[in-house]
Amino acid sequence: MQKNDVMPAWAGALAGVVAGAVALGVAQLVAGVLKPAAFPVVAVGNVVVDNTPAWLKEFAISNFGSNDKTVLIAGVLVVLAVVAAVIGVLARHRVAYGLVGLGVFGVVGIAAVVTRPGAGALDVVPTVVGVGVGAWALTWLLARGVRESYEGAGAAVLGSSASGASGASGGSGASGGSGVRAAARSASGATAASGVKAPASSASDVESGSGGSPTDFSGAPGDEAERPAVMRTGAEPYSFDRRRLLGGVAGGVVVAGAATLAGRVLGGRQTAETARVAVALPRPRVAAKPLPQGTDFGIRGLSPFVTKNQDFYRVDTALIVPHVDPRQWTLRIHGMVDRPVEITYADLLKRPLTESYVTLTCVSNEVGGEYIGNARWLGARMADLLRDAGLQSGADMLLSTSDDGFTAGTPVDVVMDGRDALFAIAMNGEALPVEHGFPVRQVVPGLYGYVSATKWVVDVKVTRFDRDEAYWTPRGWSAKGPIKTESRIDLPKPGASVTAGRTTIAGVAWAQHTGIDAVEVRVDRSEWRQAKLAQVPGPDTWRQWSLDWDLTAGKHTIEVRATDAAGRTQTEQQAPPAPDGASGWHSIQINVA
């Protein structure tokens, strides 16, 4: 039998999972030293994201929200754990099976890593080292779980026959026992040394000393070719050692956890966050307009005019948030320009800066959804930097690239028409949070984020829509993404139970860079009523609205629609987010008692 065959299936599975965890922990540690994006789990996850069809993306966002990336990574880890368990079970029979299985997954990880944008030769190192250490860990754990059992089995069998043969040996039971124990020890050593099962000979021959001394099993002094007679009794040469295996498992878990934690720390989070906190924001050349009185109704449960940074939605393709050191950050502007530009973070902070309130919206936002927020942004005007570079005739697209390889295509005419399109460095009076693009991101009013709001931006290529495509365009989304006029009911909440009588209905409406002129509400398809509108500093933000309605007992349906400053009333026609943003009236049902 194979040595590891004595190990139960659950033990092999446990060894496989722990070895896999050690492999991933070590890979993350090495990636933290070299390049966080080279961590194979992230690389595989990115491949999944890149090849996810639009309908599945929308399903994930609708059901998991901003936790969609966490769910994806968790799914990848679950699959890896299951496969590692299977590898461990197979390795019980032959360790080579486990090593081959780990090698296959190493190849998959390497393929995912090298196909990422900007991948280099060193990016394969975390996967290679991780697989190598994981293979060693699997072999070590399997070895700990099995011990040789010749001596124990031999002593038991010989001991049972010693009393019956003591007379034939001519000695006392005590001396016979000593001879048996010595024989068992001698046999154990010889058998363990050779690994060959002993050929047939009888226990009585050993006891009587026929052909040799009581400690001699060969029939001829010094002959070790023949193994002890106890091996003919059917005793197994190996047994499962649960305690040693679990001890090794505990050690593997500690190693995996420590390596993972160290890898995350070395990945740059602390460096980026420390640098972010240390940023001294310059005063803007053009400050944001003071908020007029009545911008925020202050109604409990109504979305505030300014969204706090920690409450601002986050939807992007980054499975691991890039941690960019501003001292090493540069922004390159090139392509269809007369003078290519490369600017550092320090240079950007020295430029004339503009501060502006701008509402951002994700194209994945369903009607009535929460992927929208309003903030006060500070940054350099994109148009100014593009003029410095010298835009060439015919250019109609800015292909911006994130530090993690994501791309967005922004129409040139939108950026150059005078709106506050910014390379933003701050959000609500503090340096950009790392999750929202530190050190620099784009903010362009009037466009969905997937074509305009590139976080961690490092490169802008001035080009044409008929020459280049951004990340989401070949995946079925429209190329330019202008925001649609929309409105949302915040109060009452869908399905809420309210008291009959005067009830406040309130929410927000938006049509960035056009502005909202009117909001109408109706209950149970009655006549539309005009809602009261809050004040706004300009056309680039959402606008609060409210209306008091006397509601009677029963179930009621409330609907809302908005009209923008260009006279366009929000369409009733329902449309999904793909390919260019959701549309339709937001409708809720409530119970009145």
C-alpha cells in the first residue's frame, strides 16, 4: 500500500486547504513587496470582471451593491478552497497528484497575471513562489499525518505468542519477553530502513531461536535480508497520526495568516494613507460658490445636499484598491497634441485650482437607486492642461487610464465647453480618500462615471472614438454616456407604514450640467402636483424636492417625475442601465393606517 493511504479523506482535504492557504499567503506577501496587482487571486478576479457580460454585472451590482468585489473575491477563494481540498484528497494516494494539481493552478494564475495591462516579467514571481511553498507545505503536512507502526504491531503480535513458546525456548517468561522486545526493536529498525515487507517465517522459529539467537530473525547471524515474522500477520506498516497532522495544520494557518497580513501592509495601504493625510491642500484660485439659503431642507431621511465621503457610493473594477504614492505619481497627456505633457503631483498642486459642487452618477444606477452622490471637489481644470498640451484638430476623445489599467473614453467637446471638468485632488475639504482615487481622479459633470470619472488616473491619450475604445465600450455599453434626467423618492421608504393624514413626500432629482426646473408627484395615478424645490448653487448638482400630501388609510402608490432646465420631462419608459443608463419614473408603494 502507499504510505499516505492510511490517511482519511477529511485529513487529506484539510492538508490541501491549508497548503493552498499557505501558497496564497506567501504569494500575497511577495506581491506586496513587488507589485500588489501581481497577486494571482486578484489577477484571476480581474479576468473574471473583464469577461463578465453586462447583464451579469448588473445582477451583481443590484444584489450586492458596492460589495460585489468582495463577493467575487470570496467566490474565487471558495473555488480555490474546494479544488485545494480535492488536491489534498488525491495526494493521499500519491503526492505527485497533488503537486501536479498545484502546478496547474500555478499556470492559471501566471496566465491571468501576465495578461493584465502593464504586466512585466517579475509579475509571475508571486505565483511561482507561492506554488512552490504550497507544494512543500502539502508534502510536509501529509508526512506529518502518517507514522510508521512496525514496532507497535510487532510487539503486540510477538507478545501474544511469547507465553506459548517460552517452554520451547528453555527460558523464563521474563527472559523470553526481553528477547521478543529486542527482536521487535531490531526488526523495526531493519524494516524501516529497507521499506520491504518481510518474507514468510514463523513466530515459533523466532521464539525457539531455531537457526539463530532469539534476536536474530534471519536464521543466520547478521543476515538482515529477511524481515521479522510479525510482518506476516497482516499488520499495516503505517498508521494515521491525527495529533501531528493537526499540529502541522495549526502552524500552516499561522504562517498563511501572518504572510497575508504582511503582504497587505507591504502592498502600500499605509504608505498611501500616510501620504494622503500629510497633503496640505492649496487654496483654490476659483472657490466654490457659497451655498444659497434653502439648499438643504434638513428633513430626516432625505439625502443631504452634500454626501459625506464615507457615504459616497463606490462602483469600479478595482478588486484591490490601488495605493499610489503621490511622490511617484505622474500624469501623462499625449496623443493628438502638439506638446506632450507629464506632470507630477507637486506640479499639479501648484496650478490654479478650481472648487465646485458636482453630483456623480454611476451608469449602473437603477431607477430609484443609490449609486449617486454630491460632493465639493477641488482640482485643476482639465481644459487648461489640454490647452497647454495643444489639442490637434480632429481629436474627439480622451482615453484616460487608471493606475490599475481601467480606461474611460470622454468626449473632448464636453471637457472643453466651460464646465468644471477637473483633475480632482480633494473631496469635501480633504485629500481624496484612497478608495475614491487618491491622489488624482477625474470629475466631469453631465456624464456617467464609466466614461468620465477615472480614479487613480495616470494617463490621458488624446485620440478619436473611431480609433480607440475604452474598457466598457466593447462590452456592450455606449461610448459617450450622457446622464439622463432622473428623480428619486427618499421618503416615505418603499413598503413603509405611515399614519393617515398629512405626510411628507421628499427626494432628489438630477440632470447634471442642465439642471432641474420642476418635480411633480402623484398618488394612485391622480393629478400631478408640483413639489417644492430646494435652492442649488448651479446646474451640476442634484436638487432636493418635497411635497406634503394628505393620505387616507389603505395601500397607495406614489410616483415622481422631473423636468430639466431644457424643458425635457423625464420619460415614463422603463429601460435597464445597459447600455446607456436606466430610465423611467420612480414608483413606491406604502401602507397607510
